[in-house]
Amino acid sequence: MTSSPTPPALSTVLDQVRTDASANRFALWGRSTVIDEHTKVPSFSQPIFEALHAAAGIQARFPVGNAGLIHVYGYWFSDVLTPFGYKFDRWRDGALAHALKLPSHAFWIESPEHPSTTALDRVLTAIHPVLEAPAAGVVTADAQLTLASGTRHSRLVLCPPAKASALQPAALIYGIASAAAPPMSVPGTPSPTGVRPEFQLITAFPFSGDPQILATDFTTDPRPRWNAVVDP
């Protein structure tokens, strides 16, 4: 989309953030930077960043903060046009929702079908189980990240569109295991204790490229991606 962005009411978003914080939903998200890897500028302003984190009760220093706050809520306030459109397009235009077999409005701030739910709750419900336990038929890639803070397991999941078509994007879901999660000796297999890593989400968006090419690159070039921040 290329239409002029019209952000939602900040008060409505902050109310949802407080609801999410009371349910401890932000613990299921990792860390991200507001600086976009393509534009090299902040996707939205520092005052918005600070308002979101204050409402969530999360201490953060701009531009690095909670990925859920940044990607699910902050991107609605972005007026920076990227090579792929506006950041909020993923939530507004329905392409990501359709790839996950959901209605177009599934990830809007205010859902006409589920007015009592938050946007982040709906996003989590749709994508976190897919990241933790990808179903048969989806492209999954696992990689070990070697960082200053230790080794972390990362995962990419690409869900095919509901209708197979070159014009319909897949749903890309990306996460990194939390620092407390047990390491995996072989990517994609249980650890010796049989405990699966608890992944923290980083982002999700519609992807129109070749899933296999991206999956191969993901495993052969292990690194934090899509604005993820993993080292303190």
C-alpha cells in the first residue's frame, strides 16, 4: 500500500498495551530496534516509543525495546515508506491475515469481530503456536546464533497462502529462543532433556519471495534478522 498513513488513536493503543502487560504477553516477545534495516532511520518517533514502553511498564532506551510493542503497536504510527510499503501494511491490508487463514481485519487495532481483545493478543494467538510447533507443509528453517552473550536458537517459519498463487504472499514468522531456554544441539530437534526451546517472537509479515531460497540463506548465514536485537 502507498496511501497516506492514518494512525489509530494513541489512547486506544495504550489501553490495549496496559491490558497486554497485565496478562504478561510481552514476555513472549524478544527485543528489536526501531531503526529499520533498509531505511536506516527510525520507523516511528521516540515519544511514541517511550509512551508504549511506559504503558507496558517496560524499561527500554530508544531505539531498542520490546519487539511486540515495536512491531505490533509502534508500526501503526510509522510514516516512513520502506521498499516494501508502510510498516503497518502487514496489519492493515489483510495479506498476512489471509496467509494465516484469517479475515482481513484480524490484526487491526480494533477488531469488529472481537472488540474486547487486543491486537497483540490476536497476533500472538495466530503466530506463536506456529513458531513453537510448525505444522506439516510449512517451510521451517532453524539456525544457531553465536553471540557475545552465548548461543541462541533462531527459527523462521513460512506458512503458504490459503490459496496457492504467485500473487498471494506467505506468512513469515520469526523468533529467537529466550536467553533462559535450553540450547539445542541440533537445530530443529529436541534438546537432550527433551525440552523444546521457548521462542520469543520478533516479527511477522507477508513474504512474496521464494521460501526455499530464504530458508537456505537463513540456515547458511545465521545472524539476527529483521531488526532483531539479541545482545544487551
